Amino acid sequence: MLTKSDLSQIRKVVREEVENEAQSIKDELGSDINMSRMRIQSDINELKDRIKNLEIRVSKMHAELKKEIKAVSYFLDKDIVKTIKRVRRVEEHLGLSSAQ
């Protein structure tokens, strides 16, 4: 039969082993968490770079589209003004009054 002293010593040994194992698992989990955090941070930085590149491309496209829209609207405005002048001359030649 085990005495109280024997049980106390067994309890002490078991407690030490459990604490050692718990510390080992804690350290291992801590290093896994740090590795995962570093990998995630790296992925985030890569995504930031890709987003910056996309923003630059979109800005360039936007500027190009603005230029094209300006050119087209200028051309159309110029064409409309020519057409208005022609219509006025035709109306004057035919003796029609313009409805303005």
C-alpha cells in the first residue's frame, strides 16, 4: 500500500511532467502562431503591392479615357456648330424663320 508521502511524491512528479509538457506545447504553439503571422503579413504586403499596381493602372486608364472623351466631345461640338450654321444658311436662303 502507498503511503501519503509516496502519493505526494507521485503527485509532485506527475505535476512536473504535466507542467513540462504544457510548456513544451505552449512554446510550439507560440512558434507556429508567429510563423503563421509572418506568412499572413507577407501575403498582406504582396496584396498591397498588387493593389497599388492596379490603382496606378486604373488612374492611367482614367486619364486616357478623360482625354478621349474630351476629344470626342470637342469633335461633336464642332460638328454640331457646323450643322447649326448650315441649317441657318439654308433657312435664310429659303426665307424660313428659325424657331429660337
